[in-house]
Amino acid sequence: MPNLFNPFQPFSASELPNESAGGGKNARIWLWLSLAVIILDQLTKVWANTELTYHQSVPIFPGLNFTLMYNTGAAFNFLADADGWQRWFLAGLAILVSGFIIFWLSHLKRSQWWLAVALAFILGGALGNLIDRLWYGYVIDFIDFYYQLWHWPAFNIADSAITVGAMMLLIDAVRSG
């Protein structure tokens, strides 16, 4: 069994999933993970949008609030003050990136599961935020980490999945190269 807690330890071929185990030989089998991210992301956003009041913090424990916010821009509110064109630009970018990730997954071997999981997380997060952007014109954020008076920009499950996937891609790059 691979040691998932030590991503720098190389895996032996016997520890990896069987290349020919049902469902085809490519890594598209991991699209179920993208779907799970999308569902969890959308369910939590519906909850936040119905149960939280805009910009009113609900303390969860010291260092974490749930605070409903709407982000018309990208990460860290980049482009949030633009005139509205950013909605369609960012939606188009998400569609292009998603298509590229699906293409990439189609060309990965199933034994490349670490990379496939990373891409599946990124895909699920990108599509989760795309749904918001197309449906509402903004992305629903509500997870608010803070230390004293300093607050990290609010985020959501989709953002978390993108971050985890990106970190996994970096680990894969270090391991591979």
C-alpha cells in the first residue's frame, strides 16, 4: 500500500492500482471525484446562501467564522472591481481549463493515480465555481479563517479542492523530477 503521508517516497509498481482493473485503462475513472467535489461544493453553497446573512460572521471556533460573501472576481477578489466582463472571461477560462484537464485525464494511465486525483480535484473545483459564476454572476464564499484582526480571503469547498489539487501537482512535479 502506498504511503500517502510521505509523498516524496516513490511507489513500487506493485503498490499502484491495477492498470487493467475495470472501467478502461485511462484515468478518466477519477471523474467521479470531480463530481463529488462539485456536489459537496454546491450543497455547502446552497446552505451558506440560505442560512447565513451576507457579511455577518458566525463564529465556529477561534480562528474560523462562516461569513457569506459574493466574489465577482477571481482568487483573492482579483478583477472584482471590473465592469462585468470578468464574469464571462473567467467562465470561459474555466471551461477551457476544464476541457484541457479532461483531455489530460484521458491520456493518463490509470497507474498515474496521484496526478489523476490532483487533476480531478482541480476540475471539480473549477466546475463548482463555474456553476456559481454562470448562475449568479459571482462565486459564493463563506469559509473565513482569521488570526486576531487579520482575515484570509473567504473561500469555499471548490477553492479548497483547487488548492489541494495544485499542491498535489507540485508534489508530483518534485517527485517526478
